[in-house]
Amino acid sequence: MVTAMAASAPQSLSSARRKWVQVFKVCDEGNKGYLSREDFKVAVVMLFGYKPLKMEIDLVITSEKQNTSGILLEEFLDFIKKRKAAQLHYDEIRQIFTAFDRKYHGFLTLDDFKKAFGQVAPKLSERIVLEAFREVDLDSDGHVSLRDFEHAMNYGKNEGEAL
Ligand SMILES: [Ca+2]
């Protein structure tokens, strides 16, 4: 009679985790014990339904380790948690955008963008921020709109549509 209670508590969390671990294993081609860049792309598509931007992959790989190009299970799980948390921060992104759009133009210049990014992801190197800017400024006019900015911050959910 104790069984029903025992099964109920932390079940949803561990089953989500189990699913992530399974995705990791499925995508780890050749059971290397880590995900290559290509494996990681596949995993993100499976879990979130979009292809990750180059900057997103760089972020995961360079922030965790310097010398290898692989993502270990723990790092992968950590990424998913952060990625899920990021989805909750839409309002915050909007606020940040507004705060850095100092002249109320409705867009950010590269300079504004750098400052905004510095606030959100201070560990990112300038090179990656610059790449992110170029990546979201699709028409290359040097301006990033709120939508572009959300796109960058939310790791490009709709990446690929521009083609
Ligand atoms: Ca633009």
C-alpha cells in the first residue's frame, strides 16, 4: 500500500532527465561518450525543433572547455536546463532591448548590441558577439530590431527560414 505514494513525487523531473539522456545517447554517434557539433545539432533539433545557430554551438563548446570539440552528458543536460530557462525570459529580453535602445529607434546598433549582450551573457567573447550580430542582422544594415534581438537571445528558433 505504500507503493502509490513512493512513485508519485519527483517523477516528472527524472522522466524529463531520462528523456534528455536518451536523446544524448541516440545522437552520440558511435558511442563516443560525447556529442560532436553535428551530433549536438541533431539533438537540439530533436528536443527543441530548430537548428541551432553557430554561435549557440560555440557558446556551449567554448564556455565549457577549451581543447575539445565535444559536449559531455553533464554539459548537455546543463545546456538544456539553461535553454529551458531562457524561454522564460522573453519579457526580460524585451526590457533589455528597450534599455539599450537609448534613442528609441526601435533597433540596436552594433555598439548597443554589444552592451546588451554583455549584460545577458558577460562571458561571451567579443568575436562571438560580433558573429551573433552579423548573423541576426540579416539585411546587414547595421541595425538589429527587437525581433532580431529576440532571435539572437533565444538562440534562433526559426533559423533557416530566411533561406
Ligand atoms: Ca538589420
